[in-house]
Amino acid sequence: MNPAPVGSPPEWELRVQVPPGWIEFVAHDDDDAALAVFDELLEPHRDSLSTGETARLRRDFTRARRLSVGANLRIGGAVLTRWDDDRPTVWYYGIWTFGMMGLDGVNPVGLLERGLGWALDSDRSAMAAMLADPRQEDFAMVDGRVGSSLHATLRGDLVGAPPDGDDIEVPAEMGLVLAAVPLPGLPDAAALVVGVSPTIGQRAAMSMFASVMAHSVHVVGEGVADVPVLDVTFEEAFGDQRSAGTAR
């Protein structure tokens, strides 16, 4: 999806607890500022990286950042960790915010949950084609709020290659977790956390960090009641790509 936020942002920040080793994609003014921060992360490893490897890492970082910004993630990033046989793997995470403008008294998480359910069951939905073996369930948070999660297999062959990413191999099946949670103090808004792992076997471990993010996301600052959210309908967010120009 690629809608624009509505309204003028007040003095507020969306905050969340991120995993150790977090590489941020979104919270930079431009590509140059983002690359400067990424270069600082690479600096301790310069001696073990060839010139070509460094160039490839910087190129992949820039592509991932542009995808995250283009998808209007409020927070987006990746975690490099180790898996079987001590091999490196990368898990991707992001957060969107949704508002239920004009729907006073409606539970935003419940509406997101029903929208996801409709998308999974509809033969017109692009999401239904991309996901296999979806499992939805509600979960209780420590402060009494109730969220809704979706675990599924993401079919890489239907996702498509990233822009300018012909040399990037997209896994055939990836692990996906979505978690919709109400934002504390904002009864008409919800956050949608997404986590993606390159294999199904890594999904359970990846989802542990997604759960931490879902439980900890909140808004701070002046004017938090006026947090700008995505001006997007459920048809655009989860529906038929043929009729929703901003969905993807």
C-alpha cells in the first residue's frame, strides 16, 4: 500500500522496543543520512569485508530502506542474527498505524481483524493468493488490551522482486507474522506490526521479537490524540489490486 498520511504531524513520536542489533530503515531524512549511519555499523567489520562485499551491503541496505519508506512504514528495520550451524540470517520488521476516522466507538483492532479475515477468504484479494496456511488468533496484553495476530506462509513467487532488485533472490516461502494492537491512549487508532523471516522454520523465533514490538509500541509527545494515520480503506489495504490503485 502506498497512501499518504493525513493531517499535519504534531509534536509526537511513535516508539517501540526493538531487538538488539536493530538496523533502522525509516527514521532518516534521506538516503545519504541513512547510509552514514549504516556505514558506522559496518566500520568495526571493515577488515573482514572486501570492497565488493561492502558495496553490496550498502546497495542492499538502500533498497530495503526505499521499500520500507515506499510502504509508509512508521518504523521499519532488520535484525541480523544467527541460525542453524551458526549461519547468518536476516529478519525484517515494520509498523504501520491505522485510524478509524469517522467510526466513533468502533474497536480498531476488531475492524483490522475482520478486514484481514475478509482478505484471506476473498477470491479477489491479492493477500489471499500470497498467503498459505494462515492462522488468526487473539491475544491479551498485560494492561488488558486485546490484540489480534496472524501467522502464515508468504509465497515469495507471488510477492515479486523488489525494484532494481533483479539480482536479489526472493525465497519461495517465507515466514510471516502480523499483529494488530490498540495504541495506548488512542481508542480510535491501532498499530499493525509485521515480521518476515526468509524460511518457515525461522518464523517462530522471528515472531518472538515481533511480539515484543507489538506489546511495546506507543505514542509520546504533545498532541498524541491527533496522531496522523494512514488514510486508507480496507479495500485498499487488503483488497483487490485490480480496483485499488494504492494497494500492493
